[in-house]
Amino acid sequence: MALARATRGARFVMCGGISQYNAEHKQGPKNIANVITMRIRMEGFIVFDYKDEYPTALGQLAQWLAEGKLKRKETILKGGVRVADEGMVKLYKGGNMGKLLVEVKNPDEERQAKL
């Protein structure tokens, strides 16, 4: 929709393209050719482009988390190293929500808890 309404010389930021790298059925705008005909400038970016701003961003994100303004989602697989291979499959197939973690417990702590 945005490409269809763009004016000549418009600028867009392209974000999220990495999600399409291994996709069997690619998603995205069918009118991507408008980028050429309307002389639209699309510019990709990666997090390292803003490394000088990390300290400020980390402080702000920590504050928002503490205030409950920012919610995080994570998928935690229980079962330790035995389920790590399942975690890799979920990671590459998009079977997780947010950060994907494999819970690994210290075996000494488990023994102590049973005593």
C-alpha cells in the first residue's frame, strides 16, 4: 500500500528482509517495481550502523522494561541439551515467539534440590 501511494523521490526504510532468506514462499509487495519507476530510495540497515547509540538505547530499553512499557516474549524449551536439536529446528522454521532459549540447569543444583 505504501509503495502504491509513494511520490517521486520518496524514501523508505527496508527492515525485516532477513525473514525471507530461507522462505519457501516469499512474502512482500507485488509492486516492488514501483521502487524503480517512481525513483524511490530504499535503504537497508543493520544494528551495527548504530553502535555509537547502544549505551543510550540500552538505558532507555531497560527503563521501558522496568516500567512495563516494553513487553518481551520468549520461547523456553525445557529439557536441556537433549532438546537443543529441537530448538534449532524451531528457530529455522519460525516455531518460536520472540527469543528462543534452551533451559540448561546445573546438574549439581538439581542434586541438591532432591536432598
